[in-house]
Amino acid sequence: MWYVFHDGQNTIRAWGPGWSGLERIYFNDHMLTKGRHRKRVEEFMFEQEGHRYRVQCSSSNRHRWQVHCSFWKDDLPVCTLKCRRRKILNMRPTFAHLTAGLLAGLIGGIFKMPPWFGVIFIFISISLTLLTTAKTEDFIIEEDK
């Protein structure tokens, strides 16, 4: 998710995936940081043009794909954006992956595979469905009051 904050002529962009904290921060298209973080709360502070800035993103509810990203200037909060997923499951691909998982479990049973084989296949199928069927229009970014 991209979170964009405007401070007069300056633009600060923060990027982070839906389940973790910040991964990239840009100030006027100049990358300030890049990393791979898996924390629930990620904070980055920097100084530009005589001002102290802080960008803080936190995953408030991983099961519902909710993230808050706050922008601070000179230790004063400017705004907070909230991103959430409109709907968690798209039923058609989820049902297709679940069916494929059940079939893999049956085939595993025929070939005397351990029972956990089908369970793991179902889990992987549903996880892939959640990650691969997410569309831009499934997410809502709004100012948090």
C-alpha cells in the first residue's frame, strides 16, 4: 500500500505491504530507506529542510488487513490514513482452491500419503487465494479521524 502525505511543496510517500510495517520512504521522489520488515509497528524519523518528520505504520488487525499510517511534522500529528480490505474472501477462487485442496487430499489418500498432506495443501491453496486475488479496488484508504 502507498500512503502519500503532502506538506506544502513536499511529498512524502510511504510504502508497506498489508501485513507488515514500512518498507520504503520517499521524500520528493528521493528514497530515504528501503528494507524488509515484519513488525506490527514500524517507525521512521528523518530531517529535511529544517523540519523533523516521522512516519509510523502499524498493522492494527492482520486478519482484516487493516493498517494505519501516521504522518508527524515537528512532533505534531498531521494526519493518519487507514487502509482496510473491503472484503476478505473472493468466494469463487476460494472455492476453486478449496476444491483443488480436497482433491489433492483424496489423491494423497489413494497413494497413502500422510493425512497432513491434504490439510497443508488446503492451507496453501487458501493462502494463495488471499494473496493473489487481492485487487486494488478491494482496498479502501481513508483518513482516520
